[in-house]
Amino acid sequence: MRSSVLVHLFTVAGIHAQSLLDATAPYSQLSEYNSLLLNFPDVAANLITNISTSSEQQTILVPSNDAFNTYRQLTNANISSLSSSDVGNILNYHTLQGALSSSDIQTPGGLVSNTALTNSTYANREVPANGGKLSQVVYLSASDTVSGKKFKVRQVNALMSVDVESGEGNQVTLEQTPGNWSGGLFYVVDGFLTLPVNQTDTMTAQNLTSFVLGLNRTNVTEGTVSPAQDAVRLIHAETSWFVRTQHKD
């Protein structure tokens, strides 16, 4: 992706309020995403019209054509072969609450952002006051590459990339130039976010096998509603402390 092309596109996109579909249509590298929206109008209605169903501004993470290619390579399947409900969950997980500016996504120390994914399959955290559901979250953070390896940083500069961490700790890289649509802002990402899984699968993906073994021995696993539900795990792994929220009961 060329930043100069994106800057031109997003400047044009910001002239008039328009749907996300219209705002991204001029950019050829987002053609597969646009096709996905058109193929699933029942779950993408607020993205293909110029009227957002949300009373609040949103930030949409838009996977590029490269992201679709990577998905096919990893799964031997097309996103479009999924059910309407599954595609809806994916679109909701790529929808962040609030219009996040370039400075927002470069917040020193990172930024935890709520998404529109509140499906109880993936978000099993209740609000004690009213029994409502809290949405799933993603983590945005700046990183720098040294000798081919990425490192998280606290002091941010414009040359650093911004990563979005999703289920199982998987990351995609975000293009830092935002575009405008009638419902807020959007950013291009080079991969699909991974939908959340249960706590033990998440920890296993992070090679925290000893801690998972301890959970199994104490029966504090995904099969236990309490205290597993709405839990935050502080996990010591060699020299670092990892904080992981449970994604799914």
C-alpha cells in the first residue's frame, strides 16, 4: 500500500459524508472487502448505506485484498463461504467504538478499544448494574522493527507501525492514515482480526502451558461460570507478567 495513494483517497473521501462502501470504493486494494459487504447486506446494512445505525461515531478496520489472500492461504477457504452470522461477528469485531484519530491509535503505552462484538458466544462479561453485556476489546499499540523483529514501544514516533492485537494474541498492522465515512473513521489493516476464544485456548496460544495445567487442576476453566466468567488473569511467564482478559466462557 502506498501512503501517497491513501492520503489522496482519504482526502477525497472526507469531502462529503458517505457510506463506508462509497468511501472505500475508489481504492482497488479494498475491492474484496466491498464485495463482502455487498454479498452480506443483512449484516452490513449500516456500512453500505450513508446512515449509521449507531448514535455514536465508530472506527472501522478494513482488511485489504492482501488480508483476504492471507485468510485463504491459512484456511483454504473464502470469507464469503462463512454464514451470515459469522460474517456479522467478524464485521462487528472490526468495528471500534468512537472515532479514533491518528493520535489516539498512537497513544503511548497502547490503547484498549471496545468493539461492536457483544455476541454472548464471544463476549461473556456482564455489567453487574443492569445485567447487560460488555463488548469484546482489541489492543492497539505502536511497535518498532529492529533486525527483523518487532518490539513494543512507549515513546511513539510517526515512523513506527501500529499493531492491533485480537483473539489468541494475534496481530495485524494498521495503516495510520484514516479515512472518513458518515459513521466515523476507517483504517486499512493487512489482516483479519482473530475472533476471541476461551481462556485456556488463548493461554495455550501464548505458550502458557504451565498456567493452563494449573487451571485444569483447580477446575478454574472455561467450564466454570464463576470465577472464570469476567475474569482477568495475571500470569507470570519467565521474566514477564502477562495480563489477559477472558474472551469467552
